[in-house]
Amino acid sequence: MQPKIDRVYSSPFYRCLQTINGLADSLDLEIYGENGFGEWYGRTRDSHPRAAPPTILKSFFRRVKDDYEPITVPSIQGETLDELHQRAETVLQKMIDICNAEAREIKTVLICAHAATVIALGRALVGDASFDVRTGTCSIGLYESRGTDNKVGMWECKLNGFTEHLQDGEERHWSFEDGHYDFLDVQAYQARVDAQQGHSTAQNIT
């Protein structure tokens, strides 16, 4: 597998661990269940679900590192969009610092997370809060550091929501739009992009 994966992080929610467990097995790597990569819940109610502790998760997924201490744990009261983006930036930078400190040979980290979180993580890496991260089901994003210290905001997106490994291509893309969220398939996304480009062209002509 290229690039060679050196460490696996995942949201500790069951569906993400279930997704990544087989790959971790094939790579013979532990899964670092990081709450900072967990699901995003808006402030729509008083309390939201929290993932089980790693000792319990390991009884279902043997690759889970049961003594891992998460970098951050989101509030069960939920987060605003700004707080989600701040969480993504914080957990990424601390994860990078930890990997650099523990083992300089760690070059590639795999993160399995949820659509909203993936958007925030991608935006934090490239340093653009409006970057359009593609989040179709089972899609893959690839980011490469543009600096020697791997600081957040200094990364380049090489693959954005790659889905060519899927028979039907992109499905169930999820995105933020003006503070709301919507499901878009690839055709709807392309139609929106075409409409925006057409509007821009019209403005340039006039």
C-alpha cells in the first residue's frame, strides 16, 4: 500500500471502528481511538451520545489501543460550527506534535472519521475555513505537508473525496452550506459548481 501507513487513528464511535478495523488488521497496526475525531453534534439538545471507553471497545475490536488517552473529548452539550473547526485544528496539531515527539519515522497517518469532522479536519490542514471538502461514503482524502514542521494550515490536498474505488462512484456527499448541511450526490454538486461558474462568467462579461 502506498503511501505506507505508519499509524491509524479513528473516531471511537462504533461505525468508524467497524470500517477501519479490517484495514488495521491487514496492516498489523493498533487503532488509536481519538475522541477529537469523533462525530459532530450541534447544540440541538441538552445531551449527545459519547463513545464507550477504549477498554470496552477493545472487546469488540481487538486492534483498539486500550490504554490510549484521547487528546480531546468534545462536550456532550454539542458544538457550534466554529467550535467544531477549532476542535479539528487543536486535535490535529497536538496529534502531529505527539507523532513527531514519539517517533520521527511516522510519516503517514490514517484517520477514519465522520463527514462533518472530515470537512473540519481538511479545512484545518489546508488553512482555509471555506475549503470544499468532498465527503462521499467511503471516500478518501489525501493531504501532504508543505512544511518541515508539519504545522496545521501548511498542508496541500492531493485527493479530495476520491471514490474511483467504488462501483457507483461518489454517494451521499455531506456538506455545510451557509451554516446548514445538505446531502448532495456528485451530479447535484457538479450542477451547483456549473451554476456558480456560470454566474461568475456573467458577472465578468457585464
